[in-house]
Amino acid sequence: MSNPSKQSSPATSTESTRRDFMVLTGSAMAGLGACSVVWPFIHSMNPAADVLALASVEVDLAPIQPGQTIKVKWRGVPVFIRHRTPDDIKEARAVNVSDLPDPESDEMRVKKGSEQWLIMVGVCTHLGCIPMGGAGEYGGTNKGGWFCPCHGSHYDTSGRIRKGPAPKNLAVPQYEFLANNRVKIG
Ligand code: FES
């Protein structure tokens, strides 16, 4: 069990997820007065301890079965983690990359040797809605794609935009595997 403050509780998302100065002038006295006001203002802009704690998040992948997608929260945004099936991977790699709106091979979006794990920021690249997992026209036989219902963007089993107004593929965050079944995002 990891440090609870860094551990996000996965929430299954196989079901649909609908989802800052001021100018300081005047006398010395005024300056002193300003300082006493500005300090707490600046201090308040420092990241809070709980925000710093979420700069990265570790996730135990062991409970995530093939074909299942979970959602974790990282830096205030949802991150999708899908345990892809062989069919998901096959379909993602059967695409002519040059035909894609945002050409990226599947290999560029996953870690070599861990191709079954697809990890992406779950924010539509159009206007920021949260796409629905297990939906859309490019999910293949296992419904491994995503669909954004806000304006109709379809993402495939690699999270690449295939149809609709979204201009870019779902973003892949920085992450690393700490062990076979443990990943650190951020
Ligand atoms: S926000 Fe997703 S399609 Fe517009």
C-alpha cells in the first residue's frame, strides 16, 4: 500500500462519464502598509501542501482487468488508464497513421513492453469536456474507444482523434512504471 496522500482511488469509468498584480506607490508609510497587505496575498499564491502532494500520483494497476478502464485524478484533471486487450492494440496499429488528423503511431503513445497500458489525460482537446469511455465509432470490437458527446469527437483505442471537431489526440502525460503493476503519473 503506498502513501495514502499520493494514492488515488480509482473509480471505474467503464460506465459513461458525463461529464492570476497590483501597483504599489506613495509614502513610506503607505509602502509599509502595502507590504503588510501584499505579503499574505503573495503567500496565498504558493502551492498548498495538498496540491504539491498531487504533483504526481501512483496507481496500483493490478486490479485493472483487460478491457477495463479506470479514471484517476491528477493535478485536478482526470486521467484514463485502460488495460487494453490484444484486439485493442491490434486495431490501434492497423491504422494508416498518415490518414489521421493528428498523426501519431500507437507505439508513440505507449511504453515499449507495456503496450497494454494506455494512459491519457481524459480531457477532450476540443473544448475540454470529459469523453465517455467504451463509446464512439472507433472503439473496435471491445468498445475500447472514447466519445465526447459535447460536440461529437470520436477517439480510437489509442486515444487518437478520428472524427469530430477535436484537433488533437488525447494527451499522454509523463509517467513511468515503478514496477510491472505500479505506475507513477507526473
Ligand atoms: S469538447 Fe469534446 S467535442 Fe467539443
